[in-house]
Amino acid sequence: MSLLSSRARLVLFAVACGPLGVACGSDAPAGLVGGAVADGGDMHCMPNGTLAAQPVGMCLSDNADGGQADDGGADAAPASTIPDYGATLYGSEGYDDDCKYHVSWTSTPIRKDASVTFTVTVEQLDPAGPATGADVSPEVFLTPTHPSLSRPTTTETPAGSGVYKIGPVVFNASGLWTVRFHMYEVCSDSNEDSPHGHAAFYVQVP
């Protein structure tokens, strides 16, 4: 399914379901429900109207940090080690910061203090195929000093599908949150073709 058709449906949901361009969750019960924030679309990997995918190579550990290639998450880090993240995305699908993956998500109904489960699909661009074994982990925060205190787990289901169930995630305040999905955190991010990647999305919580 094309990005355009998916975004068109997202805009229609936003018009039908609530103010501020907030889309309703799938099969959400009646009531105020948060979700993806509609916008014109993600074009950062299409500078000339054509997808410029970054090829993905082997996963290498980073001996410099003891084999831990985690690029930060919500923990504090010296300025020299803060990763170079791309812009946070609108909608519920787009490309990761380095144009290695197409990432899309759905969720159970999003409300303040509810336990939310995300279903995240990660597709590798070059070579094309499902991003299997990515162990997708979420970084969830309202502001840099207000992270979610939940500790969700991730399961690829079915195995080898590139589809990940992540939860429970709890948003403990209303507002415009950021949810950043990290892929292949065990791989060093020092090489351009490393499988390591991340993509962040805005999530409105009523």
C-alpha cells in the first residue's frame, strides 16, 4: 500500500475524529482517543522525488563502548555522544532517520494513564524485505525531562515477520508526546551501512 493512500486515509480520520489533526485509533471505542498527528507527509528520503535508500550491511559490535551500541534512549549523555537524530515525523508511517527502513505503526486506543500496545512494522529498503530480529525498543517522552516510566517489552510476531508488538506503554500526562523506535540497538552506529536505526513519531495524548 502506498504512503500516499495511507496518508490520505489518516487525514480523513483526523477530519472525522477530532481536533488538532489527531487521528482515531483503530477500532477505538467512543470517547476522546489520541493517536498519530496528521501532516503533509514524510519526504526526507526523497530529495528529488525518488527514494534514496541507504543500503544495509552487517551488524558489527562497537568495542569502544564495551559492545553496547545503544545510542542513548532517554538517559543523559555527554554532548559529544548524543546521537544525530532526524526530525520527528507526523502520521503513522515514514522512513527512519538514515533512510534504511520504512516504519509504520498502529496502536490500541491511546489515552492518559492507559496501557497502550504498539504494533510496529519495519521494512528494510535495500535489500528489500522485513527487518527481522530488529528487537525494536521504544523511547517515549513528553519533554526531555518527562519520560514515560513504563518498561515495555517487545515481541516479533510472528517470528521473522518484521512486525513487533510493544507494550505496555503508559502516557502519564496529556500533550504532544514523542515515541522513538530504535532498531538493532546492539549494532554499532559508526558505519553508514550499519543496521542500527531509529525513527520518531509525534503522538497526541488527550
